[in-house]
Amino acid sequence: MDIRSVLYDATQDLEQMGFATPRLDAEVLLSRCMKTDRLRFYAHPEETLTEEELQRFRNWVERRRGGEPVAYIIGQKEFWSLPFKVNNNVLIPRPETEMLVEAIIRTYSPGDFIQLMILEIGTGSGAVSVALASELNNVRIVATDISREALSVAVDNARENGVQRQISFRRGSFFEPVSEKFDIIVSNPPYISEEAFEHLPPGVREFEPRGALLAGTDGTAFHREIIMQGAPYLKEGGRLFIEMGEGQKDRVIEIFKESNLYDDIIFIRDYAGAERAFSARRREDIIRG
């Protein structure tokens, strides 16, 4: 079968299943099967697939029909214009999480620090840490995760993107693996409430790691832990940068008021205009030393 026919059949098949981007899904799967880019499909639609390519593609389309995300099927997802290995031990990096990287880069100029110290809690695939390391030459990053399997993926991604010397990966919950003080603590923690979890798309609910999504009854359990525990690990004037779920602003504000450890609290909007992250500065009149 030629490229044109194969793509047409797969697109029709996925469209009937109700997927939002059937043609794109089919093209991404086929390009990985044929180890080429999608432009080739438009330049040479008459090209014939080998039997091996055709069989692999059909298997992948069947997995997609079952709801498995394309990124898991091909084992890769782009973030910050960098390639990241992904599997079902890590969340698939989302475009909106790039705003954490953008916010940090906007806040800290290269000449501000001899060496900028960053801690990432719950690194997953390593996307945020690797992106920051690729942009900031004067940075040292400690990236933690409770999952050994996730850390293995993150280490591979740091190596593949050439920033492994800038990042130290450590296993443990929250602040257990660290004793240093940092200029920045960044995290994209779980923030899905138990109720909201049941309404997630099947591709997320059934395939992505549950522990990286769920965060208690209101979705802010992990935010509370980081806010309450994080101040002693920040240098004077150090900042938190944390992603949150839509509609969680008021609850986050309550946690900050309860802690009384931070000031200069800023909420950051995503590309759709929703308040999707926040930054806060450790108060300079507390936790001296």
C-alpha cells in the first residue's frame, strides 16, 4: 500500500473513533514507523510502505484506537523544542508547562548569579529541568522524584539533550533527598482532585501514571506540602514557581496565608488566559541562616 492510501484509511478509522486530531495522529505514527518526517508524505504520496512498516503502523493505529496516547506509542514528546523520551512511568509533557520555564528565564538574568541553584520537585520525564539547563549556562539543578522508573527516563533525557552535567537526579519524596538551599524551587506537582480524575479523558486516566495526577480531595495536597516545607530550603529572597490546576487560586492563597512564609505572590496565566501557575518569594525576615 502507498502512503496516500495508508494515511487515508488510518485517518478515517481514528475519526470514527472520535479522536480530535485523527490526521495528525496518523501522520505522526507513520512518520515514526518510516523513520522520516511528515513532509515526505506530501512530496511522495505514491511511495509504497514495506511489509514491516505497514504491519508496525497497523499495530500502532490499533493501539491508538484503544486510547493510548500517541506519545507513548512512539516513545517521544517534544517540549521546549527538545525531544523527550516518554513511557507510561512519566506524564507526557504539556505545552502549558513551558510557562514555568519562561517565567524563570524572565525573572533571572544570566548575570544575576555566579551559579543559579534550582530544585525541581517531581521531575518526571525531566522536561522542566532539562529545558532550564538548556537555556541557563550558569545553573546547577537538583531534580527529585519518588519514582525510580521516572528518574531513569529523566536521566536518559538529560543525557540525550547534552545537559547531564548540570543536573543531579535524586530519588525521594518532596525534600527528603536534599539539604542545600536554593534560589528557586520549581514543580509541576499532581493537582487533579479525586472527583475531577473521574472526568479526565480516557487516554489520560487509563494510561498516564495515576500517582503523578491525583492530589487529594481538592487537588492541592502537593502544593500544601511544598509551600509549608519549602521555605527552609530557599535562600533569602528565593522563589517558588509551581503549576496548579485551573480554579485552584483561592485555595493556594489560603495555604500561603496559613504558612505566613512568603510574600510577593504572583499568579501566572497560561496561553489560554487561565491562571495556571504561581510564584512566591520567601520572606526575608524569617528563617535566617
